[in-house]
Amino acid sequence: MATALAQRSFLATRRGKLTLVLLAAVAFLDFVDASIVNVALPSIRRDLHMSVQSLQWIPSAYLLTYGGFMLLGGRAADLLGRRRVLVSGTVVFGVSSLTAALSGISGVLIGARLAQGVGAAMMLPAALSILTTTFVEGADRNKALGAWGGMAGLGSAVGVLLGGVLTQGPGWRWVFYVNPPICLLVLGATLWLISSERRRAQLANFDLLGAVLATGGMLLLVYGLVRAPAVGWGSTRTFIEFAGAIVLLVAFVINEQRSPNPLLPLSIFRVKGLAAADVTQLIGVAGFIAMFFFLTLYMQDVLGYSPIRTGLAYLPVTAGVGMSAGVTSKLLSRIGTRPILVAGSLIAAGGVYWLAFVPVHGSYLTDVLPDMVMMSIGLGAEFVAATAAANAGVPFDKAGLAAALLNASQQLGGALGLAIFSAIATSRTTHLLATHTPVPDALASGFHRALLAASLFLVAAAAIATRTTNTRGETDLPLGAVQRDLMGT
């Protein structure tokens, strides 16, 4: 009986397929909202009369709380119940999205984006941990992780596309209006498809001090990264923010060593290759997010593309990521995660490297498209393999924590990449403008420097990936966990 349960393919059932669609939809929704507002920013600025300084907080506010609360959301899913946390996060996400769509002043919009990030930080680790504890056989799990990684990779590209179409069509508010109906569908499907769990911990035993220290440290770190390009990397304010973040995070580690019920059991880092997979994702996402950011600016500010034309320019990227993710999920069982992770990072690095040389008066078909397609193939492979590697061998009761660590790495990587590469681009552009270089040439040169640095980050990600465990899709969760999820108990 136990052997039959272990070999049973949940993904082959109708319920299994619908569960995978639901979880992939959660990943897509959360990742899309990190990039969908970028193309809409000029329209938002005009309508709400916002300054450039306050405008940056529309994307940054989401990133701030998304990364800051990720660890807390993941551990809460493990201890309080994954379905419970997913439902709660979806409600927060949907209500805050509606608030953002209806906002008439900038403060309300920024506050709604902060709340959106909190909701996403609850949804994403809960959904990924449900996936990794439900699809446990090698083939099933690889297909499920392939779908998840593909959705995560597609999110950034499709976000730009949808942002352009909605902004130039019905208006920027629809960037947020599209979320509540999807959240209602996610809520209904979650309550129908995902079995309820017993709470594994009492709130009285919850590591409150650890939660405060971890969340405070992460919030301060991401905030410092977001603000550093504007206030200066060498400023006293930046130094204080980074120093404060380090103090809080060091205090958090000390607390976790002494706490009887730690928020982050440090034993999870004994899982071979987990830390390397998370760091690979952090460094890789820094390069990917920067590429989307600067390529979008290049197409709008240098080539003069409209928002909708910019969005449509990313269609080949969505196709490339989707195809690459599908192929990668099939290759995981044959050659393992490490070769794919290294190769994907290097292929993406090559695409971003060639994008660093796009001319001022470039052609989309000859100068941009081939490099974008090359990058998208690497992006799809990297996201799928990193997700599989970062969740391999993780105990059942720490699946939410592993998911949170991976996704926190992604958010920190995005903040780190934008902070570093924006400083590189701005420095170069400002210098050239001071020498009376034409604005398009100065902008393009700054983008070139930033993209070149981003490609080097992806090469570094490939190097770190050699330290990950090369899993080949074997079942790596205890049989008891398999039986609990298959039987819905």
C-alpha cells in the first residue's frame, strides 16, 4: 500500500492538474505585479501630480514589503497552515489592489502597494510549499516546478506587456483593477482544491522576537538598497541604514540559535546545496531585473516606443521563457539541476551582454530581438532549475521556509540589481550630459554600462551554481509526507 501511494501520480489526475494551474497562477500573479506598473509610471505621475522622487515608491513599495515579510510569511505557512496563509494573503492582495485602483492621491497608492507586498509575501511561499509537498514523485515534481519556474520567469516579461496594453488602452488604473477578480478565482480554487491543515504551532510559542528582528532587518536592508542611488552610496544616511540592517540581522541569527522555537531553524542550511541555490538566484535575478528595467527605458526613451509598442516588443520573451521552461522540466530528470542552472545562467549572460551594445539608432529586429530571445531561453532554464535545486531535500515541515528563502533571495536580488546598476547608468549618463553629449546618446551609454555589469552578475551566478546539488528528480520527501498530502489528511 505504501509503495503504491509513493508511485501514484497525483499530476495525472484532474485534481492534480487543477492544483498545479492554481499554484502557477499564484506565482504568475505575484511576479507580474512586480513589473506591471513600470510602463504605467509616466501616466500615474501625470494623473496624480507626483514628483519623480515619490514616483519611484510605486514599484519600490511593493518590493520593500514583499522582500521584508517573505521569511515571516514562509514560516507562518509552515506553522499555522499553508492553505490558511495563502487565503489570508490573497485577501490582503486583492483588497489592496482595489484600493490602489481607486486611489486619488499618491499617499494612498503607495500605501496600497506596501500592503500588496505584504499579501504577496504571504501568498508566494505558501503556494510554493504546497507545490513541493504535494507533487513529490520525480516526474510529477519536475513538471510542477517547471510550470512554477516558467510562470515566475514569464511574470517580469508579461508584466511589461500587460502594463503597456492596459495603460495605453483603458488606463493605468486597470493595472490594478485586473487583480481582484483573479484573487476571487484563486480564493475559490484554493478552498476547493487545497486540503485544510492542522495548525502545527500555538501563537504563544511563535518566535515573535525573531519575526520582529528578521522583518525589521530585511525591511531596512531593502529600503537602503532602494534609496541608495538617490541619496548616495557614500552618504551617512545610507551607511546608517545598512549598518542598522546588519545589526538587526546579526541579532536575529543569535536569537535563532537560542530560541526553543526559532522562526528560521538554522538546521535548514544543512540541506546540501540549498544556500548555493538561493545565492545563485539572488545574483541571477539582480541581472535579470536590471535587464528588463533598462531595456524598457531604452525602447521608450531612446527608440521612442509607445507604452503598448514596448509591451508588445516583449512577446518573443514570453514565448522563449515558456518554451525553455517546458524543455527544462523534462531535462531535470535526465541531467539534473546543476548543469541546467549553469548553462541557463551563461546563455542569459550572453544575451544580456549583446544587449549592452545596442546602438542609439538601433533596429528592434536586428539589434534587440535576437539578444532578447537568447536571454529568454536562459531565463526560463535558470528559474526552473534554481527553484528545483532550492527545494530539493527539504523536510516536509520546512517546505514553506525553503520557499520563503528562495523568494526572499529573488526580492533582495531585484533590489540589489536596480540599486547597483541604476547607480552605474546614472553616473555614466550624468558625466556625458555634462560634456554636452546628446541626450539619447548619453542615456544609451548609461544603459550599456549597466547591462554589461548585469551580464557579469549572470556569469557570477553560473559560477556559484556549480556549488549546488545536482538533483535528478528523485523523491526527496519522507513517505509519511507523501501519504499525508495524497490522502488530504
